[in-house]
Amino acid sequence: MTIEKCILAAITTNPKKIPSGLAVFHCDSKEEMESFAANLEAILDGIAHSLSDEMLVIVRH
């Protein structure tokens, strides 16, 4: 079974902006958020996309 075309996780410095129902990682800074994104890209075999300065999502296409 493979997961395609879906959001796998969200990473944010502002938890108020993320809807429930996702794997959400809260970070204290933009640098920490980018580090989490890089690790999750490799672990989940996905790609990070920036939706704002406060939020990234990991998506598998």
C-alpha cells in the first residue's frame, strides 16, 4: 500500500493556524521548523512546501 497525493504532516511556529486531523509538529523558531521539515522529508519520502512564514506541510506527490 502506498500513500500518494496527500498531506503527511504539518510543521508550524503558530499552532493556531493548523487544523486538527494532521500530524503536527510545533517549533519555537523558523530554523527549527526548517530542520524538522528536512528530516521529515527524508523519513516520509515527501516534499516540504511553505504555505506561509509560520507553516510548512510535507506532501507526497
